[in-house]
Amino acid sequence: MRNAFSVLLFFLFAAGVSGSESLDGEWVLIPDQSADIDLYGSLSLNITRHGDSLTIVQHWGRGSRFFDDSLTVVPDGTIRSFPVRSRLFPSNVFMGIAATPGEKRHIQAHCPDRQTLIMDKTKMLRGSQGPRSIKSRHRYHVSEDGLLSYTLHRSTRPTPLIYRLKRPGDRNARFMILEDDWRLDGKLDRQAFLISLQGLVNRDQPLLYFIYPDSWDFRFTEPVKTHLEKQRGYTFTLLEDFREALNVFRPFIQGYVVWDKKVRTSLIVAFTAAGLNRAVVVSEAMIPLMQAAGIRCVEDFRGRFTEKSDHEIYSWAVDAYWNQCSRELIVWMGGEHGPVMKPGVADWGIQNRAFFQDLSTAPRDTLEFQLAARLLSELNPHSLIFGWHSYKKDLERDHVTLTSSYGHRVEGLHTLPNLSFSSLIPAAPGFRFQNNHSVQPGQKLKAQKKVYIACIQTDCLGLGAWTRPGRGEIPYAWEVTMNWVWLAPAMMEYFYSQATPNDYFIGALSGPGYLYPKAVPPNLLPPLIDQARQLMETLDLRIFEIMDYSEGATVEGNTELTREVVDSYYQGMPEAIGFVNGYAPAYTFHVRDGRPLISYDYYLSPVKSEKEAVDDLLELAAFNAKRPYFLLMHVRQWSDIHRVKNILTRLGPEFEVVPLDLFLTLAGQNPTFMEKFLEPEGGER
């Protein structure tokens, strides 16, 4: 199973397991991880073994302007002399330092292991004040991630020059900048073609990456690309348009599926057919392009679904494809409706042979609801539901309630980008996910008579203010999409490596993925909580967030938790220092052995004026007059931290913004909130 393999792959790399990569062979420069090379701009190496000797060829430059230096050494620790053939000082040609041809350079080489070569050199160099003998150490080392570091220490230089190199062809990928046009009567057919192509190309290697528009839900596509370049050795080459993409990746395509632009749902069915047939999806206008490339048609949906309902279309697709599709995941290709579709997660679904649909999960839509329930019932236990519900057909709470009732979990959204690419890149060898804890386990603290505020950003990493101004200026908690630790470990590594001391990560949301615990059958909830606990341990998380809209939203429903549900989390997560609950205010409060469960007392709407938000918080503090008062605030993801900070700084000296782990520790040891649960029959106590 692919998911199980991905988990194993991640943990192998996280533990630092690697192959016996040696120095031998060719290496090319990773410019973003290397010192500047003045005029030549580039460096490549070729290292070969001949019995007891090693030959190192350095090629500085590219094209017609280059300098080669070849040296054969025996790494036995003996000092040997070699003639100087050129005056060039290739690493820094813009410095007034030169060698003297005919002089000798004295070299002592040794290899501590097959991954390392160290050469100590003594060489006469000349500057404007005359000659001087310089000592240098040249260290070549292949690390566990398969990259070579060439470190050059000189006795006259305060810090070493470091060059990072990789194998030719390794970690090379293409990328495209996608346009912000997702309309059926615009460029959706090109976008859908490219995303389906990405799902084929990335089946075995990460080869095609997209930069999504600034307006896209997930804002991290460009920063993650930069992280992969600067930290992981990737080299990206730009593709200008979809025609160039077709030419470059033609060998990966075994067919094409034609969708009907008059029937929007036909595109969703086409994604399923594409994944099963290693095909791309195209509109009628793109057929000549496919024919010119010698690609065969495997499905043609033009006219097939005319005047048919979605239930009829998906029933046909179930009969045609369901038995061939993955039973570990399914894709809800929902979200925007009508003339727009944003199929960001389609590459992942195609890569994994998923079944695509956007069936309604509202019970009033009897036929679609029943078909959705059938598909969920036939998935493997604890499967992942990718994508998102249709904004036209049902509500988020309908969707998550139904999926939770079968013990599954949602991994949204439909716009989740580049997952076929990110899923194939493990975390760096030896990388540890370390959170910024401010409180030690068991630490005793006494709260002062003040109002303590802790802020948590809504809707998980990538959707919030992570890449926007102000991050790091105040203590701030971030909901972690925990499955990314095995679905996209290098992407999760990006967030952890970028975190400031004021950024604090918490587990979300209700399980190993998004679910509603009151809707989960009681016998299925403990295994899900245990999966979440294991993810928290890997990610160094000590606080977990719960949310349940299975009985309606805060205003018109009941988002409180029963004692039985709360007991399940306390029993299943004994290492957690506390829990938070809700989205808007949710009213359940509890403390056990100094570990509190606190619901949100305030939801910061993105349209609320700063002055009114200040007044809201002041009124909450006046209403809850006992001190200390613990005010937990959920910040909608469209608010950047500068806005939040502007609000908080106007509250006055009685208020203190603190890290979430400190907030919960203080609240657990100095509780002033009243315990409250929702009884199963609907009564309160």
C-alpha cells in the first residue's frame, strides 16, 4: 500500500538511514547552497579511484571560459609534491592573488572513510606585497542525503568557502507558473491538463512542480520551492507553457481522456479515468495537439453525460471505475462550482488511482447522499478523504459528519497543491521536528491577577498568515496538518525550519486528520486518537485541538463535547499538557491532573474592525471578572499578525499575551473557569 510505504520511507530518512554513497563519480554544483565563484560561476567534480589512488578533476566555469585542475593522490597520509601549472586562483579570480607556475605544492591526503577525502595543501601564492606560503585544507564529504560538500579552509581566510554538489540529473525538476484563470470558458482546460500531467510525471520521481497564483488558498508554493532549492539541493528549470510541458514529458503519457466542456461534471469523472489509464485530461480543442504527439484516446466523454444528473453520472462512473480505484483514499473534487473549478489536489488523486466525485453529503439530497455513503462504507478503515465538499451542494459540517460516521478523516482542501511532488521527498536525514516549548513538563507556575490571552490561527498551516507580515513578533500558535509528516515531510520540514521562537505548533483537528468525534462510532474513536498521538510524538506536539460541528455550528447547533468524548482524549493522549476546543466559542471546560481543556472564548472575524475587536475583548474581561481570566482566541486565517498585534496592544496593562503552552499550564494549575460538558441526551452539567 502506497501510504504505508510513504510512512516507512519517512521514518527511515528521519532516523538517518542511508545508502553507502561514496565520493566516486561526477558531481555538479548546487548554486543556491554554495559560495559565489566570481567569474567562472560554476564548479563540477569528477572523482575516480585507481587502486590505492584517487584522481580529482575540478572543472571551474562553463562553456568556453573554464579552468581545469586535475590531481591524483594516494590518501595514505604521506606528504607528496606536485607542480603548479597555472597562476589562476579559480575560487576567487577577482582577488589579487596568483600562483607561480613551476613552484611546488605539497599535499598530504587521507580518507577516514569512503564518504570523505581530506587534503592538506601548502602552496606559494603571490599578492601585491610579494609571495607568501599559504596552508589550506580541502575536505570532500558525502552526507547522508547523498550530497557532496566541498569545504575549502585557507589559513588567511576567516571562514571557509563551502560548495555543495549533487549527482548530474539528481534533484532536477521542471516548474511552471500557473495563471489565475480557472473558468470553464477560460483556461481551465489547460490547467486541468497540466495538473493531470503532473500526476503522471510524479508517480515515481518528483519532476514537475507548480507555482500557484497569489490568490490561491495555499500561499506556500513559492517559499517551499525556495526551501527545496536552498536547503535540499533541488534545481528547477522553468517551463514556459503547456505545449513545452507536453514535449518534455511526452514519454510519461499513455493516453488522453476528453471531457465535455458543456458538462462540468465530466471533467471530474475524467480525472478518475486519467489516473487509471496513465492519461491526461483534455478538452475538444486540445485533441489535435494530442494527435500530433501520437497519443491515443482512451476515453471520450463528449455527449455521453448530456442532460444527466450528477447522481446519474457518478453512478455510471462507479460502475465503470470504482472496482479499479484505491480503497485507501477518495477525492471530493468540490469547492467552487458553476463556471469555475480549482482542482489543485487532482495530481495526487491521479498519482494514487483515486475515485473523484463531488457528491452531496446533505441528507436532503437523498440519491447523492446514499451514493456517497456507499463509497465511504467500501473504503478501508480510517481512510483519508481528500479534497473538499461542494460549496453549492452541502455544508462543511455535512461533509465531515458523514465521513466521521464511517471512521474516516478529511485531508482538505480541493486546492491542496503539488502533493504528488511533495509526497516523494522525505525529510532531510537526521532532521528532527522540534517545537518551541516555553514550559517544561511538571513545571509549577502561579498565575497573576490578570487576563491571559493566547492566540491560535485557524485552518492549519499553509492557509493562514505564515507567509504574511508580522510572524514572530508575538507569541502565536499554529494548527498543524499532522498527516503532512508522512504525506509531504519535506514540506512539513519547511514550516518547522522557518519557525521563530514565538511560533508554537499544536496538533489538529480532532484526530489524524479532520473529523468530528461525536459522529465517530465509539469503538472507532480510540484507534484514531492513538494515530493522532503517534503523529504528535513525531512532531513534538504537546497540545491537541478538538472541533465538532456534527450537531450544527456554534450559533444554531451545539459544538460542546460530552464527558465520554473528553475522556477518550485524556485517556488516549496521556502526554498532552492540555486541549483546546471549538472554532468559534464552544463552551466545554474541564481540568484533570493539571491538564485543562479550554474552549475558545473569542473568534476574531476578518471583517471586524480593530476598535470593535478591542471592545469585544474588554467586555469579555469585564464579564469574566475573576482573575486570572484565561481568554483563548481563535484568529481567522485572513488576518495577518500585524492586525492581531494592533488589537492586542490596545487592551491595556491588565492583559498579557503568552505562549499557548504557558497559557494552558497556568490555567491547569490556577483554574478559574467552570467545568461544563454536554450530556449525551442533550442536557448539561
